[in-house]
Amino acid sequence: MSGAPAGVARPIRRLLIANRGEIAVRLVRAAQEMGITAIVAHSDPDLDSLAVRLADEAIRIGPAHARKSYLAVGAVVGAALEVNADAVHPGYGFLAENADFARAVVDAGLIWVGPDADTISRMGHKAEAIATARSAGVPVVPGSDGLVESDDAAHEIAASIGFPLLIKAAAGGGGRGIRIASDPGELTAAIAAARQEASAAFGDPGVYLERFVPRARHIEVQILGDGVDAVHFFERDCSLQRRRQKIWEEAPAAALDDATRERLCRSAVDLARSVGYRGAGTVEYLYDPDRGEFYFIEMNTRIQVEHPITEEICGVDLIQAMLLVAGGESLPVRQDQVHRRGHAIEVRLNAEDPDADFRPQPGTIADVRWPAGPGVRVDAAAFPGWTIPPFYDSLIGKLIVWAPDRPSALARLRRALGELHIDGPATTAPLFSRLADDPAVVDNDIHTTWIEQWLKGGQA
């Protein structure tokens, strides 16, 4: 089980943060506001990080290589025990969706801030997650009923679904192990390529098939469960992606009408309840604007990078809610107490050069001036004098804006980006200034492959 058994309070007093960067800073701040001692586990290069500077305590877990530090289950659990932590929060990435890690934390007598290991395993395997969603009555993309075992079976399924088709790895994520087949002649080779990439990336060659939805929107619903009940905090539109990685997110999804929004959010809660979900999670969907239909694609059993925009429109601290639930408390709000207001946008500030095919730009930040003013929030790890390590993800911060409506939020984003100044390595900030002025973005006429076509200068 995650946390304490339902109905049994076991308050968290000392929290080990098993992550780095801006999410570690976010977790430190949330814990300290609750009177919880925030302890950051860090690798050698992160000794001088902002998270370590802000933490109440810190403990070294290993050298630069993530496999010897942030991905080392024994080192992290050992560190938690050494500092007498009550609980471990994994953030996102690294070990956040690792069932073995969650199990090891609980076996050590600690509270795991997240869903239990069995739920992570069940919902982390995409084919099994789809079967679970289908049994809960959640719409799924037409496709194979589980893994595709042979090329002959794949061609039979394709004949009933139609082309184009997506071939997707059953394990993992990050856009790897995915191929598109436009006709029967491409299917066999696409399956072989997806299997090979999935095996290399995740150690699991299993793949399944889905109908490919052209000009699809990526819509996700934020949920929170306490193991007995669950609520949603409305939805986010994450359609602006590069190489299937989100770079710009909005809440709510302006493309949805109220009836569709209600059905979508209700289906996410139904799924969460069906698996006895505890903690924060995200149910992800493809939305077909031509058909007005949505389809479940996967569930992320952790907090998401883009959670701040949900917090901005709903007025809830999702990290603190996770900590309360992990400590054995019931849901902090009922569904009829969750309301949304206004519109929020988040852009991910990465140390990458958009003009050089987004090449990572590790190096020292000489100076940084963050934007401020009404409706502006910055969740960041960067500060003047900080050297961005070359060993990890290039995300250095997130710029979040809120305004009463989407046009006002775009105007506020433009203003905030104009105030932002980072003296040092190139970042993706100039890209977002261009996007905020693009007519298609302003008109919300985008989809999940729009960015790729836009970057190539083609017709998106």
C-alpha cells in the first residue's frame, strides 16, 4: 500500500525528496509550508543546487551518473533511513514510476508518496492500462486487444481498424518505441523497428496497435485519490509537443465544450476509483476534434511537470494534497468544492538552443532575472552563478501565467517573456515568444504534430 492504510493517520514529519531540479525546489517549499522537514537527496554535481540550498537538510546519494545516484534504489532508501525520514516523495522522472522502488520504500517501513506498487505496475504497462480503462468503461483508441504477438495478427487487426496505425511500445514512454504505418506495406517493418527500440530502451519488446488520429489534441485530466474515492481538477491541453515531448501546456483545454469536458473528467475519476488510486495522477487522452471523441491513452502515476497550471485555475496545492493523502488523510476536497477560474499557460524553459536542433546547453548562468507581477509564477532551479550540469534533463525552470481568459493569458505570457533575462547558455525562451505571436497558436488551431511542421517551415 502507498502511505498509511486508508483511514489511519500517520502524519509525515520528515520527508526525503528523491529528485533534483525545479521539482525538488517545489517539493521543499510545499513541505516547509506544512511544517515538514524537507531533506534533499543529491548527487555530487547537485551539491550546490537551489534545492539543497533551500532544504532543511541534505544527503549525498552518489556521483553524477544517475544510475549511481538518482536511479540507485538502495542508495536512496538507505539515505532515507539514515536521515530518519518518515516518507519519500519521488517527484517526476527518475524512480517516480518505478514499482520496485515504491515497494522497497514501503518494505523499509517508510511512507511512499504516491500510488502503491501494484497500481504503478498495472497502469505503467500501457497494454494492461488500456485493458483496465476499457473494463472501467473509459473510451479507448480502437486498436489491438493487448499485445500483438505476430505480424499475421497485426495485419488482421489492421484490416479491421484501418490505416494509418500507430505501433506503440507497451512499456516506457518519452516517445520511444512508437512508429506510424500508413499502409500494409509499411506495417511489418514498423513493428520490427518499434520492437527493437522498445527492447533497447525499456527491456520489453512488447507492442500494441492503435488507430492514428490526425490533428489530434493531447488532453489530460488531473486526478487525486485517497484509495477509496477520487476527484478531478479539470483538464489540461498539452498538444504543443516536440518529438512527443510537451513544451507548452494550458488549462483548461479551450478546444472542449462543457459537455465533453464533463464526460472526459468523469471518465478519469471512474478509472481512478476502479483501481483504488491513492495520490496525484494524470489520465491522458487523445481528443479527435473532427469526431468530437476522446480516447484514453495512458495514465501517469505521479505528479506531472505541468501541474502548476492546474493549481492556478483551481486554487489547490497538489503537492500538499499528495502529502496529506499519503499520511492517511481522506481527500482534502469534495468534487463539488473543486471549481475552475480563468486560464493558465506554462512554458518549459530548457537549456537548449532552438536554432541548433535543440542541442543541450550546459554551462554557467551569469545572471538571471525572472519576470514578476500579477498572474506570473516561476518554478525554477536556476540562479546566478549556477552551473547547469550536463548529466541530466535540460529543464531549468517553468514560466506559468494566469489570467481571466485565454487571450489575456497570452498577453501576460508575452509580457513575462519580455521581462525574462538569462545571461548564459541558450534557452528555449525565444521560441516561446515566437509561438505566443503565431496566428495558429493565438487561434488555438494546433495539434500534437503542429510544432514539428512549424519548425520545418511547412504548413502545419
